[in-house]
Amino acid sequence: MRSASKLTANTVATRHMFRLLLLVALVTGWGGAARADDVYVVCNAGVELQSGDVRDLFTGEKSFAGRVRLSPADNLAAQAAFLERVLKLNATKYLSLWTKKAFRDGANPPLLKGNDAEALAYVIQTPGGCSYVGTPPPVTVAIVARY
């Protein structure tokens, strides 16, 4: 039984690593395409998160806000600006961080959404959902920070 659960954990980690590698390939290829003026970090209206917690959330160091389990999602369209301005990392270092976390801690990287609309829909529909967008968000979400 133990090896079966380990196989499942390794399979999940492998899938997440594949997604991250795809993400790095896309960001590297399209990194300079569109640069938004601002990056808004947003969460589901039921989440109370401070701007100082954003880095910890997207690097896997923070997984709860009070009793709410946080569920971050990366936004491919705004990721280059987010990584540069907020996390102060490039895509390669971000991938490396999550690769280590996946194998060391069994942690899953943030989900990947393709654009602002997908990221906002995820945040609105997911209790504990958080992401970032390059356009001013609607009032139905909590704006944690603006960079």
C-alpha cells in the first residue's frame, strides 16, 4: 500500500512538473508580449489576506488565511510582470522553487490559468482562491495588493 500511495504522489508531482515546464516554455517564448501597467493580486471575497502574505502564498509558504485553505492560481497573461514586480524572480527560478517544493515537501504548485478572465472566474468560484490580473478587477473579489 505504501508504494502505491508513493507512486500516486510521484505521478501527481510529475504532472505538476510537466505543467510548470510548459509554463516556463510559454513564458520564455511570450515573456515580452504584453506588459500590463499594474498587477492586482486578488482573492475570493471570503479571504482575508494581507499584502505582506502574497509572496508566501505564491511560494508555497502560506496555505491558510484564518480557517480558509488558500488555493492560488498563476495567470499566464500576467505572470512575467507578477514574477518580476512581486516575487522578484524570473520564470526559471520560480520553476526551480516549485520543483524543489514538489519533491521535498510534496507540495503542488499553483494552478495555471491562461488569462485575466480565467483567473478571475477561478477566484470568484473558488473559496480560498487567489490569483493576479493585469486589468482592474471587479468589485466581487478582494483586492489584496496592487503593484
